[in-house]
Amino acid sequence: MPAFSFESQAGQLIKVGLALSSTRVLGDLLEMVLLEARKLTGADAGSVYLVDGSVLRFETSQNGTLSERLGEDACRALFKTYELPLNAESIAGYVAVSKEMVNIADVYDIDPSAPYRFNPASDRANDYSTHSMLSLPMMDQKDEVVGVLQLINATRETPEGKRVVPFDSMCLPVVGALASQAAVAIVNAKLTMALQKSWLDSVLRLGLAAEYRDKETANHITRVSEYALLLGRNLGMDKNGLELLHWGAAMHDTGKLGIPDSILHKPGLLTPEERATMEYHTLIGALILKGDSNPILMASQSVALTHHERWDGNGYPRGLSGEAIPLFGRITALVDVFDALSSRRVYKPAFSMEKVVQILGEERGRHFDPTLVDILLDNLDEADAIRTTHADTEADFEKFRNYSLLKIEDVL
Ligand SMILES: [Fe+2]
Ligand SMILES: [Fe+2]
């Protein structure tokens, strides 16, 4: 590591600032802040804590030595999230409450008059030696502490190899500026996430409203989404694809909002005309979810339109077959029926798993994509765990049988 130079780091800081302000995913943002802070200071390791109400939550950690020794993934797995009280007893806590930067040459030799102590538990557990530590408050525009950036073991190359040294006071203004930029970016990312969450919540309620009309419980939506994720994970989908699948599957029957009660709630068989009307729920759903460039709504629209297509081409509304049916639609078609068969409904008991497996086997390559059936059958234990975790209770059904049982306490 060359000697620290403010000029050489200032340009880098501007670039980092731009990157930070354009990152809206909090996890990615924190990783970037930590990595850049380590580069600026030559730190071997570091952690980020965020203030959450009355606690300081450990969010992420990076450690060059342990990553080299164990590999990136194993190193990441060492650090589980935990909370610290927001008080001066820990170093990070002290920095958060005092709003002061703390630069310690050796955490095993802290001045006894200092209010904080170093907790060596993590060092012992991971066979690591922390010595120098630089902890900075990350403060937003209102001068409130958003979190703490903690950098560990500044290293310098020497003729004898790498050596841990105290953090150079020359680097403090630059890393302080990075911490301030990070704080603003964190506040923005949190706002974006809160907005996204409330938007998704509204979208999901549309799906729930449709299922409620059809006397399906909220658990049906949860189970269908979870089964879909189980298949998606086994297909090797990435995080983004899984998120779209999760939301898309949840919205499959949105179009039932437009089907008349006389058909939706008719006991017994539907006439051919009534069946044709019922089938319109795919088109109605696609219409409700149409016209947005948002990827989640686009995925939801695709699922609403295609979840009653069949692998053999005998489904509706378009009679698509095989891989011409979008993957999310094929997945949802299978897991929606799997859920209908394997869980209890207002009008029928749950089928035994043997019976469900038999039906899926018969419909493999007819109603359903054979590859997806195989994946589901290979992971039946996990699917069954989802079924029992999100099973409907008697009270869930009773609300549909008798609305007068719905109490004001249930809705407040
Ligand atoms: Fe449907
Ligand atoms: Fe459904």
C-alpha cells in the first residue's frame, strides 16, 4: 500500500459518490461502501452497523484474511446479524451515541479511562487478530447517525511482508467524506425500499382480494408463491428472477375479481356458457395488470394470462403448448393445481400425498411441463413442509361460511 495521498483519493471519492447515489438496493450499497472504505484506508477487514430504533444492527462484514483462508462464501457465512444496545459500552455504540470518530491503534490496549471495551469474541471464534480499528459515524443531512462504519487492521506492505499498523490520520478526512456520502445514500435506499414495499403491498392486496372472492384464503397465495419459488430455485433462477416469480405467482387469479358471484360461487358443475365466462378470468387478470413497464406487473400479467394453459395445448385462453407457454405460467399452472389437490378447501378435504403424486404423474406431459413435475416430485418433502407451515385453520374457513363471525378485532 503506497503512502496515503489526499489528491490521489479525491478523484476516487467522487467516482464512489456517484456510484453510491445510483445504488438503490441497501445490501449492495453497504457492501460497496465497505469495500471502498477498505480500499481508501488499506483496511484488511470491516463491518457496517445501522441504527434501527434503539439498537445498532450489525449488517455486513468483509475480511480479506479470512476470505483468503476460507473462501468468500464461507467467510460471509461466519458473520450472522446481531444487535448491539445503542450505548457507549461497545466501540460502535460509543461512535453512534457520541457522533465521534474513534481511531484506536490496538483494541487490546484501549485506554482504561475510555467508556467502551472491545469484545474479543469474534476474534476468538474466527481465529483472527484485530489490532487497529477506525470507527466512523455515518451521519445524514440532518446530522442524525444512520449507522457506523468500522474498519479493521490497516495493513502496509513492508520488506518483511504485510504488517498491521494504526490507521493513518491523513486518511481521516477522505474516509469521513465517504461515510457522509454513504449515510445520504443509505437514507435514500431505505426510502426507495419503503416505497417499493408499500407499492408491492398494494399489488398483493389485489391478488388477495381476488382469492377472497373465490373463498380462497391468504395462505393459498402464500403456498402457491412458495411452491413456485421451490421450483424456481431448483431451476437455478437468480435472485431477480425468483422475486418476479414470487410476485407473479401470487397474482395468478387477479381476474376473478371480474367474474360474477353466480358463477364463481355456484355449487356443482358449470354450464358450458358459465365455464366460458369463468375462463375469462385469465383475460380480465391480464387486463387489470396490463400497461406497466414495471417488471413485477409484467410478470404478474404473464402469469394471470397463462396459468390455465396446458402443456399439451388443450388449455385456455390461447391453447398454447409446450415451451410456447411462458415458464412462470407453466410453473404456476402446476403449483396452483398441486395446492388445490394437497390442501383442504371450503368444499373438499385434502387429498393424500399418494393420490396427489398419482395425479401429477398422470398429468405429466399432458396438463403439466414434465420437467417441472419431476422437480416437484423430487422435492416433495420440502413442498410438504410448505403445505404444513402455511396450512389453513378452521377459523380461516369459518370466515367464509359465516361472515357474522368476522369481528371488529380481526380487522383492526
Ligand atoms: Fe385461475
Ligand atoms: Fe389459485
